[in-house]
Amino acid sequence: MNLEELDKHYVLQTYGRNYTNFTHGKSSTLYDENGKDYIDFASGIGVNSVGHGNEKLVNAICAQASKIIHISNLQVIEPQVKLAQKISELYGQDVAIFFANSGAEANEGAIKLARKYGEVKFDSKKYKIITLENSFHGRTLATVKATGQDSFHPTCFAPYIEGFICTASVQEAIDAIDDETVAVMLELVQGEGGVEAFSKNEIQYLSSTLKEKNVLLIVDEVQTGIYRTGEFLASQVYGIKPDIITLAKGLGGGVPIGAVVTPHKDIFTAGDHGSTFGGNYLSTSAGLAVLGILEDLYKSNKLAETIEYFNAKLEKIASKYPQYFEKSSGIGLMRGLRAKDSETQGKIIKSCMNEGVIVLKAGRNTVRFLPSLTITNSEIDEGFIRLEKALESL
Ligand SMILES: *Cc1c(COP(=O)(O)O)cnc(C)c1O
């Protein structure tokens, strides 16, 4: 059997897979088994924040792997403590962190933290979490229910976890608050839902209203976090200080890691939550290396320059091909081009792959761009040349 046949025989078919077999990568260029190269405008799904084969990250992983990969959370773990300190410093807030292994798991931790807050801080228990339409929070039974898209809730997986109230706008979310509401949970830029950013005004209004009403604000920064929108956290771009922030995708540069970040340090006590793998030596050493690389990139202004360079090219494409694209969206290096329908979206993504540039889908009809933050100008140039070829050949 060839690789595709083996995959179909031995791997549960939960993904609509492409069968290009990539063997290695360098920076934002990937190579398949036939030696063909591809410009990577996807970085996994916003995971390879420092590109492929990044020497500092690879060295950090190898050095740590040869010392200790894992012991357990019953023992203090030095790189875990240092990564927590680093996240707190880069955010500039006095927060503490719980480490998990994925975005969904980080959000599970956030939901548990909010529910316990709702138990211990009020006379009568608050537990409801208000969510937003078109959001995405993960695939576990709780986080998939928190996800504000009905297509994720087929009856075959019922019963789902209760206590999530989906609303269509920030104002509706505020209006839906009642005596049992403990939190509002949202993404500042909805990723999977179609790369749609909320406005700064409405988010600041939401944040101050929730503070007045003593309702927590949970911001899912699994996709927007780790410099994706130009600052360390999108919360900094929006000028808010949420009660809980979750991180994952870009944090480990490809090594699985998730994080729950909160100033509410006294809610969880020993035994409330845990993870076998979460925050182990390997993943937190990778996280430290990633944040070191990205902090330098940010401080040297190179990240801002890359964002400007990339987005100038993206806007040019958006205005040059109005027959395909309705508008551009997103912030920083989390960008979308909304195709006029889902058929066009599918054709563009496929044509891009043929021309050697990898882009993603989002929502019903958006072509999504999540390049690594270390992508070079010449890779950006080449990627957009290929994207144009892909559009010309439609
Ligand atoms: C990807 C994503 C998740 C889920 O992360 P997993 O690591 O796949 O569990 C949750 N929230 C947002 C905003 C995401 O983009």
C-alpha cells in the first residue's frame, strides 16, 4: 500500500486530508518527497511561529531532550517556572499560569477556573458562560459546545456539556447576562470562524461592562496569542486585561503546549486541576526558546516590518482580484481574504497548493493566512507570486 492507502487503512479518517508528503522544511519553505518546494503561509494552523528548522528552537529541544524530557508535575519543573515568569513579564501583568497540552485543554482549564470562581466568590453559584456566534474553542465535549457554530454540534455526540449561552454580538452577550452568568468567553479575532476581528471600541466596552457587573472575561488567544497580531497578546492590541487568557498554537513552535493565564491566583488549589504531560521539560523548554526568538524579533521592530510588508502585498491582491475577493480581514499576521463563495474558496486553496503556496480555509468562504512570524521578505515575495499564478489559472 502507498502512504495514502496506509493512512486510509490505519488512521481514523477524521480529516479531509491532502496527500502531499512533506519531508522537511527551512524557514517558511517546505519540501515534499519529490523535492518540490512550497511557500508556507499556514505554519500548520498558526503553530510554527518561528518557521521550520529554526536552529535556536531545534537546539533547545535537542539539548533538553538529552537531559530530561519528562518527570511529573509532582516535582517542580524549572523550565515550566521560567516559562510562566516569561509569559507574565511579556504580558506585563501579575498573572499565574496552568500548563496544558492543547488549545481545547487550555479552554477546559479556563472553564473549570471560571466555574470554581462562580462557586467561591458569590453567595449563590454562578456557572453560565456566554459565548459568541462563529467562535471556535476546541473539540472536547465542553469546548465544542462553547464553540458558537451549530455545525459542530451534531446529535450523534449528545448530550453536550450544559451552561453555554451562544449570542450573536457583543451587545447581545451583555444583554444575556443574568444572576447565573459567571463569564463571557470570546476570541478577539475569530480564527476558524472566518478571520473576523471585533472592533477595539466594542471590546473595551465589553471589558469595562463586565468589570462593573463582576462577570469574568475569558479571552481565547489560542490563535491570536504569541505575537500573531503584532503584540505578545491580542489583549494588548485591544488594551484590555481579561480575567483568563488561554494560549496554545504558536507557543511551542510545533511542540504541543497550552496555557491558562490569569491574575486570579487563589481560585485553584491543589487537586482542582491537573495534567500528566502539561508543562513538561520538553514543551516548556520549546516555549522558552520560541518566546526568546519572538521577543528579539519584536524588539528589533522586524516583526512590525514583516507585518507591514506582508499586508501591503495581501491588500494588493485583494484589490486586484475583486472578481474573487469581497474583502480582506484580520490583524497582524492573522489575515483573511473573503472569497465570494465557498466554491471559489476551495478552488483557490487547491490551485495555491498546485502552484506551491500553502494557504488555509476559515469559515464558510475565507482564505486564511497564518505565516510564521519569522517569514523572510523573499519568501513573502515568492509566496505572493505563486498566489497570483494560482488566481490567474483559476
Ligand atoms: C485551534 C483553536 C483551538 C483548539 O486548539 P487545539 O489545540 O486544537 O485543541 C481553540 N481555540 C481557538 C481560538 C483556536 O484557534
